[in-house]
Amino acid sequence: MIKYTSYLFLWLLFGCASVPVSHRKQLKIVSESQLISSGAIAYQSFLDENTVISSYNTDAVMVKRVGEKLAVACQSFLDKHGDVHRLNGFEWEFNLVEGPHINAWCMPGGKVVVYEGILSITQDEEGLAVVLSHEIAHAIARHGNERVSQQMMAQYGSAALAILFDNSSFQGMDLQNIISDSYGAGANLGLLKFSRMHETEADKMGLVFMEYAGYDSRNAIAFWKRMSENANGSPPEFLSTHPSDQSRISDIEAFIPVAKSYVY
């Protein structure tokens, strides 16, 4: 009973915010500014250790163009719905890096990486908008904060957290280690394994951001079908942190009219 009472106390203390679009209450123990600061350091380290494609490259120009359009759209949406504070501390950056990985990610604070490998799946600007809007949605929804908070709960337990937060030294190595463990390292930096709930939430938010940016959210269906065709032996949904391809596509198809209703 004490354990569950402690969890309830922490939820009441830190979980007062709700996620845009879904309006789900969320647990956040770490301040977002701490994650943004750590994310900026990790992002620069990643860029230093990988090959960033020249800003004059056609594909790199497209990545920045689409990213900046979506950033403006997010600002507009959040401002309209009273959530613009979620962008506090964000300094958007969009980079295309060499690598065959079919992936992209966004660190807290709006630091985005797109791997060359995913461009064969996105195919065009609309497809890229599907990917970037989804990754940006993770950052705006503060899913990283939830994941790190979960790691902290598991590592320290709810009873010890109050003591930790009274200790100024906690701002140092302990938090950095937890963030590093949560985000991975090296080539996998930023590839946070969000839960199926987070993935579905980011899908839906991304569709809304696409519409606000002037993209057609219906293009998400074609993109995820191409991703499904490219998959190699995906595990069953109940064993995966991501929704099955068919579940994801079905959810997206059902939500598209809702996404469009935010604009029209």
C-alpha cells in the first residue's frame, strides 16, 4: 500500500500536465530544462562523431525546409491551444547525416537527426513530413521525460526520490547516467524505445502538425505501408514497444478525419 501511495503522491506532484491532442496526464519527475540541456550536449557529440551532409545538398535542404515548416506549425498549434510553454527552451535544428539506418529522431529541445537511409522510404517531401512530424511530436509530448522518469522510478524507488531531489548533487552524474541509459549511445543515440502508447500518441499529434504545416496527413498511410514492406521479421505486437504495422495504419486511417478537423 505504501508503494502505491508513493506513486500516487508523485503523480499528483509532478503529473499535472497533459499531453496535447490526447490530453493524457503524464508523470514527469525531471525538469524539462535539464533534459534539454543534456540533450543539446549529446546532440552535438553525435554530430561531431558522424558525417553531417552539407547544407547545400538537395536532400539536406529538404530536411531543413520540412523541419522548419513543421516547427512553425507546432508553434501555431500550441499557441492556439494554450500549450506554447511546451516549446520553452527549444532551439530547433535539423541535420541529415550519412548512414543506411532507416531512422530519424528528435532530442528534447528540438534537435533532430535524419539518416540518409530513410529517404528511400519517405520518397518525397510529404513522406519526410510524416517522419519529422512524428519525431517532433515525441519531443513536444515530452515522452523522453516520461521514459527517463520511469527509469528513475525503477532505479531509485518513489520513496528515495524526495531525498534525491533535496540533494543538489543529483543535478550531476546520476541524472546524466540515467539519461544516457535511456537514450542509448553511439549510433543508437536518441533512439528511445517509446511504449506503444507513446508511439500512437506521436502518430496522432504528428498528423495534426502535418495539417497545420499544409501537408496532407493522408500521406502517412502510404508511408507506413512502405515501412511495413521494408520491415524484416518484426516481432509480434505484444512483444514490441511499437504497434504492429497493421495496427498503426488502422489507427492512422481512423484519426485522419480528426486531424483534419483541427484545421478545417
